[in-house]
Amino acid sequence: MIELDKEPVYYCGDIIKGKIHVKISDGHIEITSLRLLLNGHGKINAKGKKDEAVQENVSYLKKSQRLLPKPLEMTTKEKLFPFEETLPESLPNSFYCSKGHIQYSVVVVMEYKTNSGVPSMVKAVRGITVLEEVDLNKLPKLYFEQRNEYDQRKFGWFACTGGSIRLNLTIDRTAFVCGEAVTMIGKIENKSDRRIEKVSANLVRTTRFGADAEDTPDSSLTDVQEMQEDLLAMYVCEGTVIRIDKKVHVPPVAPSTPTFAMMSKAPNSDRDRFQLRRRSQVGRLSLSSQKSRQSLSSLSPFQRLMAISYSYLIKVRTGGVDIIEIHVPVVIGTKPLVAHRFIDGNSSEEIAHFKMCKQDKAIPLLDGKEKTLCNKAQLQHLNKFPMYMDLETSSKQSKKLYVIANNIRTENLVVNKIIHATEEGSTISDVASLASSFVRKITPAIKVSLGRLLSGDAESMWRGLIFLLIAVVAQLCWSVEEPLFFLITYPEKLAYTYQMQPSYSVGVRFPSYSFKKVSLAYAYPPHGCSPLKNKLGPNQVLLLERGECSFVDKVIHAEEAGALIALITDSKAGSDEFVDMITDTTQRRAGIPAAYITGASGRRIRDYLLYSDMSTKVLMTIPLNHSTTSLRNIPSKPPWELW
């Protein structure tokens, strides 16, 4: 078995360190040879312009090291062989797509003789991810200036005009690392006679294969894939203007390929700087825009089989057709800006988080016919890429993942260390002192169990240890915020079953029973950032708008106004996405339950509460208990929600 000393993600020039575990069940063997191999190769399997097969294989890495200078008689059950090897300074990124891939692996080949003297050979393999460094601090300043985009679409023929749709959008910069948030601000003007279904930002990855492939999305040697879609606005009615103010999360993906065009882009280019451009004038970070360049590998000491570039495709859809498309080229790097320092003061050299790209698939590392001592998981490899979740510019999704990952990592470390210590026969005091070293890193519930573990006699210590393990598991289970549902019974036009996302860091948990025939009111002021002026009766639920202040401020003001439950929505955006509500830095929590509902549902409920007859009410059952309610009596989901 191959054990690496860190996550299997390395930059060019890094040192790979690890150990090889050799275990035998009984008897003895004679190890005649033990070799370490570093392999790396690229492969293209696609179709050309005339449907001819295009196949190419390139070997990027092939290093060998003998770990055993002479034959060794192994009589013990286990033996460790440490190894250390340096990667070359120039290697292409690990990558996978349907038309080709680049993969790296560490292989150990052991030749040995059994008890009876029969020679045999086995292999062990471990996949690794290799990255080219794309340091944002080395890019031209143009990438960190605002980029303004404009486009419009007019409707009608000759004198019969149908109005127009206009999109203005400003992006704060065009270079990021995975885990950061892209700020998009602007407005969508619908001055036409049709409804806009959605305005979306799609992260598009373009992979160009071969040195002679044309840099166009329609090329047969170009793979274009939408990695993620984020909604900027939904359901913009005729004659309305909606302001866009969104932070889009950059997912973990393979970094951009460092090219001449990327590194030499003039920072003072008049063509790209602060200009309003139509779709036909949008510039691109083209791999072939430099006419003097002969091939993708002209700046690299190796033959580059593929190059990766990214862009945000801003689309406006109406009538099932995308009527506006704006391409904004972006760079995704591996090292963040120094100015975007880490929240806890650590540098980028000390912290790097890795996450698998969900579009990647496992790549087989060895031929299935070869004799190995690996399990199925070790015979395949999924690439991982750096994702920075603790920068000041990190997105909310990344920061929440960072907190959860740190809690799980620390708790797993505590449990594994204690189990390992008990297996080695350590005394109770040794186990207790080991656990105490983690007191400052874990949650208060586990601190209580550690206090029990460190006080009293041996029996109470072991009881405390058991309670510690229970507390870890309970915390993991308790922290999961399962989606809940509520049912609107009146009016009939809103009588559907709605999903809501509770937040137990902003409010208390929902009860196990249901509140029936409670009424729903719209908050005044809507955002609930100041004391509310609503005169609420008993058992009333309050609907508030997202924005302008923290979630906990809104829910506390709803509680002070006498609300039974607080529901928060974003009816202005009208999206069908849920938001995970978290508390602010004050760590306060309201004394009533709180949940988030989609903007699409919130907008329709708000419009009914504001513009219908004031004598009518919205009656609901919340939360909906499916275990005590007949399924035949539960209306279906609303047609505008996608869940």
C-alpha cells in the first residue's frame, strides 16, 4: 500500500514524500526488487473536422527509483519503506473530459519469492493531481479592473415595434481562484411585450485540443461544457426594471492554462477597458488570437495536447429562446491575490483546500489484468483542485463549507488518535492527555465530555470517552438542517405544498407538531431591519424580505412583534433557489423558528397579501407533518417551483 504524507495534489517542482507498507499474513518472503515509478501521460480520443479519428498519446513523466539496493528477507509481518521523489519543473495540468485526459500516478512494483521459492510480482498504485501554478499576483492589472457589459434586443418588423430588452452588467474583476465570489451588479430592463423567464450566468469551460485546432466553440477539436449556472433574475414582467446584485460562487475546477495571451494582455488596452460593448464587440482571451504564435506548446518545454480557458456566458431567455448572450472571458488561477488575505492570518503557502470537480470521472490507473494488491478505490483516481474557502473574498457557500469541513476534520482526528492510542496499549492517562490537546479546537458540547474524561477515576474516564464519541456523532447528526414543508389551505390560487429551508443558527428548531389554520402576514417595513409596525394577532406567521441587514436581526424583530414563525424570501429576485441562512458575528439567535422560502413562491404570496382584498387571509399549516397527514389531502407542489 502507498501512503502519501499529504493530499495527493502537487505543483510542478514539488517533492512527493510517502511510505510503502508491505504486510504479510504468515511465513516469510524474499523481496528481490522494489521500484518506485512516477508516470504521467496525456491522451486524445476525438473526431476531426471530417469525422476522421484523432488519437494521440504523449508521455509527460517517467521516472524510476530503486528503493531496495539488494534482496531482503522479510520475516516480520509489516515493514515500511520511505520514499522521496521530485516532480519536474514543467508539467501540464491534470485534467479529464470526454475527448481526452492527462493523468499522473505513483506506481510501486515489487518482485519477490514465496516460501516455496516461486518468483512473483505485484503492483500498487496511487493517483495524484499535478497543477501548473497560475498566480493571480503575476497577471496584468487589467484582470482586476471592472468590466462593463451591455447588450439589447429589439423586437418587431419595420413600423410594428414590440419594444426592447436591455441588459447592463458590471463585473468587479475577471481573475479568481476557486471558492471566491464573483460580484455582478447591473439591471435588466424589459420594455417589450413579453416576459423574461430568466437571466443567468453560466461558467463555461472551453478545452482546445492539438496545436492546429481552431479556437472556436464550433470546432470538432474543441470541447465546450457548462460547469455551473447561477440565476441573476427570474420572471421579469413586461414594462419592469429589475436591479441585479449577485455574488456568484466559483466552483472547484481545473485552473486555466497559462498562455502567452493571458500573461501578455496589455493592462492599458483601450479596447477592453471600461467600455460598453454589444455582443459582436465582446473580446475573448483567445488561445489563437496571437497571430505570431505557431502552437499551444510554443511557450512550454513540453508538447501541450490541450489548453483550458473559461468564460462567463450571460444569457437572457424569453419564450424558451436565449435572445441575449454575452461572453466574459475569465481566468481561474491556483494562487489568490496577496491583497485578499486569509481571514485567520495564514498565508496561501500554509493553507490550500482541495475538492473534487463534480464533472470529472474516475480514471483507471492500471490494466485490470495486472496483478495488484490494491482495492478498487485505489485503482481509480479523481482529480482534486485547490478551493480557497477562508479568504475575505470567498463566497458564502465556501465559508460555510470551511466551517463544516474543519469541524468534521477535527472531530475525526480526535477519534482516530484516541482509537490509535488504545490499540497501542496506551494508559488511560495517556489517552486523556491526548484528548485534552484538542480542547481548544472543538465545540463546547465535546469540551464537556472531555472535562468528564479528564476528571475522576478510571471508570469515569472511560465513561467520558464513550460520551465523547456519542457527542461527536450527535453533533454531526444534529447539525444537518433537513428541508421542511408547509401547506397553504386558502386561498385556492396559492393552495400548494411549499418547501422551506430552516436555519437553526438564526432561530430555534421547528416543533414536531403542526400549527393549523394560522394566518400569514407581510412585514412592514418589508426587510424587517427596524422594529416592525405590524399589529399581529396570536398564531401569525410573518413574511420578510431578504437584504439590508442580517437574517438574525429580521427574525428577532419578528419575534418582538409577536410572530409565531418568521419566513424570509427574496421576492425581488424571484429565483427558485434556497439560501442557507447563517447568524452574524454577534452569535445571537431568536426564540422563534425561522426558514427561507424561494423568491418565486415568495413573490406570489407577497403579491396576494399586498394587492388582494384586505379582508381575505392566507391560511396555512406549518410545518407539514407527512406522517400524520393523508397524502391524498396534500396538494402538489406549485408549478413555478423546481423541486
